[in-house]
Amino acid sequence: MPGGRLTQQERQQIASGLADGLAYAEIARRLDRPTSTVTREVMRNGGPTAYRPELAQRATEQRAHRRRRGARQAKAAPDAYGRDPEAVRAFEETLTTVFIASGTPRMMARVMACLTLSDSGSLTAAELAERLQVSPASVSKAVAFLESQDLVRRFRDEGGRRERYGFDEDIWYQSMVASARSTAQIAATSREGVDVMGPGTPAATRLENAARFLDFVSETMIRAAEEARDLLHGKPHDSTEQG
């Protein structure tokens, strides 16, 4: 199975496959590439409806340039834990792709991935802009969106001089609960439509079934989040001690 970066010809084949309505797995099979490679390529370059091979090629060249510059910076400041900088960058791109696939806009996904992989758990706007090689305005817009979704916290450092952005342990819990409440609201609204459409009619039955399903999902999500909340505060050795 070939490795390395995708070629321009392979990107043209991906675009043709998308235009023909092929699944990622089938496109990957024809290229003799892992499905994850094709998925990541498409999602990081506009998604299945906006993918353009020439733009993807240009973006790849720009990322390669940033990596070379980052590699030089990494040599000047070695990773404190001895990690391979290239492996970390590759994983950050994969994590970004997963966030994008879940519905997070690209710039916001990049900020989330960067903060997630920061050992300190928080970064200043200047640090984010430097790491992501984007403008401070792009960082500010991304952070504002993530704050509105309760995915990022804004706070001051210990000296109170600089504003930092980061996660706290409960962000995923709060996000899950917010999603469950949104689902419950859809259920409640669906149920209101039963009387409007007339109980027993096909449309009303559809709304009632949807409401019951969404209520169950919402309640299950909240219950699971409550039961699993302590996992967010665990230490790395906890799982090995339990084994």
C-alpha cells in the first residue's frame, strides 16, 4: 500500500470519485490508500461538496511550508516529553479532521485541536496565532464561536496580565448536557405539533414517535454524562491500576 503525501493526480481521482457519488472507502480502494487518508483529505479541504483538487494541492504545499518552519522551531525548543514533533503535528491534523466531521467549522476545529494537545491546557491568543500560523483576528473569531458553544473558557493567567483560552475538566460534560437539552427542546416542540396536525394523523404520529425517541435519547445522554463525569478528573495511572 503506497504511503507519503497524495499526488495531484490522486487528488484529481478523489474529485472524480466524489463527483460520481462514490463512498470514501471505494475511492480509497481505487487509489490503494487507507480510507482514513481519503476521508481526512476531503474533510480538511472543504468537504465532499466543495472539494477542489487544485486548491487541496495548494493547501498541502502551504502546510508543508508551515511544517518545515515548525520543524526548525522544534529543533530550537525540543519537546519536554521527547515526543516526535512530526507525529504530533500529524495527529493534530487527524484530530482537527474529526472535529470538522462532527460539524465544527475548520478554524474553530484547529483551535480546539491545538488547545487539546497543549500540555498546559491553555494558550494565549498570540500563542495560538503563532502555532496555527494564522492572524490574531482569525483566533479571536474562532475563540468567540467556541465560547458560545461552551467549548472554551477565557481566563487570566496567575499574574493577571494576559488573557488565556483553554479547557477545564468539565467542558465535555457541559457540552454533552447542552446537546442533550437541545435534543429535549426538539422533542418538546415536536410534541406540540401533535395537536396542531391532529392526533392520530400520519403527521402527528410521526411527530409523537420522534418526540418519544428524542426524549429517551436526551434523558440517556444526561444520565450517562452524570455517571461518567468523574472520568474527566481521572489521572493517567487510574486506568492501569484498575486493570
